[in-house]
Amino acid sequence: MSWMFDEHAHAGLEHLTAADVDAYDAKAQVDPVPDVQLLQQRGLSHRHVLIDFGAGTGALALQAALVCHQVIAVDVSPLMLTALRRKAAEQGVTNIKCAEAGFLTYQHRAPPADFVYSRNALHHLPEVWQVQALRRMGEVLKPGGVLLLRDLVYGFTPADTEAGIQTWLQAAPLSAAQGFPKHELETHVRSEFSTYTWLLEVMLDRTGFNIEASEFSASGIFAAYVCRKR
Ligand SMILES: C[S@@+](CC[C@H](N)C(=O)[O-])C[C@H]1O[C@@H](n2cnc3c(N)ncnc32)[C@H](O)[C@@H]1O
């Protein structure tokens, strides 16, 4: 359909170019262990299938694969999935299936999954399409299934937004060797689609999720939601 949102075009240049993908793990420094433990506390075990949307280079997928039956790693970036496949082969992990697709295009040809996970990917979609992505994540999840959603989501009031973003930018590391420098955070604010926590919470409700727990960074930039599909 000509009016469909182009997920690949908005996937973030840094996820589509080889040098940036090669540098991603060192820069992002993702520790997947706490989230896998959180999922285990919600019941994730060797009987279960987990779908990771926007799986990237697979930090969570590789760790979750050790404790569940299968992980389906969905990502629009072929290069990110190549990195994930390479790491899985190096680590001898054989129960991850990669799907080169987006939130809006992934076709799930299997029984509904038990768990869905997504970290720092939903903000690549504008809000209307975030709603559709949440709806589609609900469609691939069993009733009672768990969604753990993490993203950059602004916890500010409308009036506090500018000051909150300025404070975040001022705290950015000076170089890419130490993380995401200020100009990259500015790009995020300017051209990606982080929404407000109080809007995302309505979106989650309207797409059939109950929020069971939530966590917010002191900066007002990062949020996590543990949700159960109604
Ligand atoms: C910041 S990275 C996060 C990767 C991983 N979840 C992590 O926490 O390290 C964002 C990922 O989302 C993917 N992505 C962007 N837009 C997407 C979309 N519409 N559907 C699926 N994946 C998407 C990118 O290719 C990239 O791999």
C-alpha cells in the first residue's frame, strides 16, 4: 500500500551502515541480564517463545535464548541481523530465528508467542504507527502473554519538555567512544519519534495491554513497561 509507513527508511542510518553496526555493541553497552531476569520472574522458561522486535545485534535475544525454547528476532536492518547471526554462531546458540521485517510487516506463521520484548526501537515510528505496532505485537501474543517494552519515552509535562531535553543533552558524553554524544542525541530528538509516557500509556491501554509495572529514569528520558495482554 502506497500509504504504508516505510520502516526501513526510518530505521536510523546508524543501523543500516556497516561501520556503525560494527561499532554498535561497544557503544550501546547493553546488559541484557536484568531484563532476562525480569522476564523469568514473569515466567519465561524453556517452554516459551519470545519475539524481540527491533532485536538489533541481539544482546537480549542471545541471553534469552539460553533460558527459553525459541527467540524470534525481528529487525528491519539486514546488517544488524547479520551481526546477530554471527554472534549466535560464535556462541553456539541455535534457537534464534531471525526475521528481516518491521513491527508493521512481520508475519508470524506460528502459534501466538508467550512473550514479546522490544528495546529502544518503537521510537523509530511516528505515533499513529506506534499504535499499529503495539496492536500487531498484541496480535502475535497469547492472551495473558507478557510484553516488556523499553524505549526513550519522555516523562515530562509539556511545559517541562524543553528544559528536560536540554538537561539530557548537557549530560551527554563528549565522544562516541564513551556512548552517544550530544549531536547524536540531538538527532534523536529532532528526527525520531519518542513520545510522552502519558501518551504511550494510553496507547498501551487502547491496544489491549494492562500495564503491570513501570520504571522511569531520573532523567525523564527512559521508560520501561511490563504489560500483560488482556
Ligand atoms: C537502538 S537499536 C536497539 C537494538 C536492540 N533492541 C538493543 O537494545 O540493543 C534499534 C533497532 O531497531 C531496529 N528498527 C528500527 N526501526 C524498526 C522497525 N520499524 N521495525 C523493526 N526494527 C526496527 C533498528 O534496525 C535497530 O536494530
